[in-house]
Amino acid sequence: MRALFLVLLILVTGLAHAESAANTLTIRWLLAGAPPKLMPDGPFRGTGYGEQQVAWLAKRLPQFTHHLELVTPARLWHEMKTGQGVCSIDILDVPEREAWAVFTRHYTLVPGYEILVLKERVPEFAPFRDRTGAIDLDLLAASDRFVGLYVAGRLYIPQIDSFIESPSRKVRVDAMSASSKIFEMVAGRRADFSFANVSEMTYFNALNAATASSGKPWPPLETLPVKGGDEHAHGHIACSRDPLGQQMVRAIDGLFDNPAEWDAFFAPERRWMDKVIRL
């Protein structure tokens, strides 16, 4: 009887360990709340391309349990550095992140960030533009005429990051925890400029058109190129550099090796970015 009891105990313990191991395959998808990646409210509620892509991956990779969370950029980086099974979408593969994140082989190339201004105020920025029409951020930094906005924790292009971090900058630039209200603040003249990529600009234009019938639309905005900022940004899926994160990245790359699956994953993003290259 004692031998039988030991055998049963071993079997039960083994099943418990197996169940525990299965339950550890939980992926936390942390998305920074910047439309159109994630849209928790408004006329496009629930149609953010990031949340649709996470739902698509959850169906294709049922061996993992998937949880979606809305976070700030600062929280995203903290959790990816310190947590396990933490993943996100559209992450730039810069060298400093390789110590704590792994990236998919498949990625997108999107135009870099530009200066966002009220269209009717474009002439005010003429003194800071070079012969090609691009904004020289060194000239803008030396002026105290404007107030700008940026998203804390977001990695822009190197020229913009250096501008924000410059200790000699005279122009005022205020940090925000998320970018969802930046467009309204620039359009409403509560700030003079900010930074945006092509998908965010497309989102604002679509939001403006969708709400125009129910009230006064926002005045149009425009983006101006940044001098030296003509490179494209890589957009990978990235996960925390732990065994579970690495397992997830391998599974996604295996899925995306099929061109049809890669195309299906990208479909929700296509609406907002017409100048994207997929590799």
C-alpha cells in the first residue's frame, strides 16, 4: 500500500507540475496607448491595429495565454526589463534594448517622426527651415518663441531625442504620459508643436472627418520633415529576454515565415500606414 501511495503521489505531483508549467505560458501584451495602435474610446473604439494584431496572434498561437494591457511607454520599458513573457508591437531595435529584449526577424520600415504643427501656422516656422523645407532642430532649440510637447519614454529619431535632451535648449518642451491628446492640444493652440509619425497623422485626419458632422472639426494639422531625419524606423515585435519571451518570438517568426500569415497580421495596420515596407 505504501508503494502504491508513493506511485500515486509521484503521478499527482507530476501532473501538478505539468499543469503549472502550462499555466506559465502567459504572454502580457503591453501596448502604449497611442492611437491608432490602441483606441480605447472614440468613434474607432476597439479597432486599433495593435489590439487587432494581438487578437490575431492569440488565435494563431493558442499554446500561449494572451493578456492585453494599456500602459505608458515608461511602464512598457520597465516591465520588459524586469518581467517575464512581456511583449509589445512596433518596437525599434536599438542596441541598448538588446540587453533586455529579443526582436522578431520580420519587421516593418516606416517613415520617421516629423514636426507636427497647425497648418495655418506653418509660415511661423519658416526661420527654422533649411532650403529643402526641413526643420533645423538646432535653430529651433535656440529660440524661446514656442512651447512643444513630447511623449515621455518614447524613443523618437536620434535628431529629436537629442533636441529633447539638450541641456542648452531654450525652447520649452513639456513631457506628456501619452500622445492621445497631443493632436488636440496642438490644434487647439495649447501647444505650438509636437512630433508625430505618419500613422498618427492619418488617425487624426480620420478622427477629424468622423466627428465633423457632430460638432466643429479641429483645424487641419501638418507635419514638417526634420533635417537629417529621413531614415525609416524598424517596427518589430519585441519580447522580454527570458525563456518565455524568446519562445514567443520564435513562434511568431515561424508563423511569419509564411507570407500569407505575415500579410494577414499586417492587414489592420495597412489602413493607417500607406508608406510602409515589410521585411
